[in-house]
Amino acid sequence: MAGVLVYNRWQEARTRREAQRAFGSSHADVLVAEPRRAPPLGQGASADERIDYVIGFALAPGADAELREGWRPIEQRFAGRALLGDGQAALQLVSRAGVVSDAELLEFRSAVETLAAAVASSVSAPEMRAALEAARELDRLCAEVDIEVALHVVGIGTKEVVLEGPFKASPRDDGVTLTLDVARTRQPARAYEAMARAGRHLAAEQGGRVVDDTGRELDERALAAIGAQLEAVSQRLLASGIEPGSPLALRLFS
């Protein structure tokens, strides 16, 4: 049963990710809500060639102010996915919305090259096809490990519940739903244990039950089995160089 629960959540996340690629929809249901916009990288941030297409700049002396002025339209066009750092311009290739299109990457590269020419500077850009192929491979991995687990505490009536922990609590008609976004959470196994403990405590205190999406009650054995599966997902992320809850993971799973 626990395996079915995690599999269903994984299927929902993967289906939503694929729908994002196809339609660019920003709709998310309450139980598996996933942020859609990549967070701005901000001042002092560094690009990461694992997820960014990085173009190097050889900036002409005194061209910095002109470069930053010309960068503004590019930044606006690509929102929080574009970064101008010291000697480089970058575009985030992968997020929960999928991989950027060939046309979008070409547009970004052309815009940067045009800007460089305007400020009498030169650029060094990697081959786009290889970068996109690597991004698609990373996206396939992300789709496989993009899991959000939900535990429902039912039979306690509708109420706002304040619970402390690295998980989300959302009211429902007959209780509360606790959710954990695995890839975006540091030490997800420990966070899940805290969520399960909170759910069990709330159920015991209010005379309710902890159930899965189908309404089937989750006993200690089932809850532990889910935790074991999440630990396996966490280890797979780590083996791929992605630490759950790290800045890299927050960008990839945004």
C-alpha cells in the first residue's frame, strides 16, 4: 500500500511536469501544489553549468555600465531565469516547467551576442545542442524523483492547524492534509518522520485517523515503508550531485 501511495504521488508530479512542458499551465491542485517560477538568482549569485547555459564575456574596458543597461531587456524577457554575473551571462535550462525550447535558447544566445557587439566585447558560448541534450537528461531524472507525499488526518473536523516543521498543513473538509516536497526539503527522511509524527499526534489528540489519498488508514508499518522509499529517493538525488533542499535543488524543482 505504501508503495502505491508514493507511486501515485510521483505519477501526479510527473504528469503535471509534462503538462507544464506541453501547455505552460500554472494551475496546481491543493494536495500537490508545486511552485512554478524559478526564484530570481539575485546579486552575487553564480551560474551553475549543470543547469545553466553559461556564456562567457570578455568585457571591453569601461563597458560595464553600458553592458548592465543593455542587459535589462534580456532580464525582463527571461524573468528570474537569466543571470548576469562577473564575466558571464547565463540562462537556467531546467525547472519543473521542463527544459527551455531550442528557439528560446537561441533567442537568449542571440540577444547576448548582440549586446556584446554593442559594447565592443566578445563572448564565448558553448554548443547549444549538447547543452540541451544534457538538460533533457537532467530533466528526465528530475521527473523520476519529483515526489510530494501527502498524509491526511481525517475525522477531526475542518480547522486551521498550526504545526511546526518542514512540511505544509492545509485544511480539508474533514481535517487537515500534511504535505512534504521531497526534493526541496533538507534531510527529507527526517522531515517526513516529523510530519508523520505530527500527523499521528494530531489524530490521537483529536480522535481522528491518518489516511492516504484513497482513505485507507496508514498504520506504523505503512508510514515507515513510505519513509524508506523517500530515503531511497534522497540517496538517488545525492548520487546525482543534487542535495535535497540545496540552492541547486530549489532552482531545479521550482
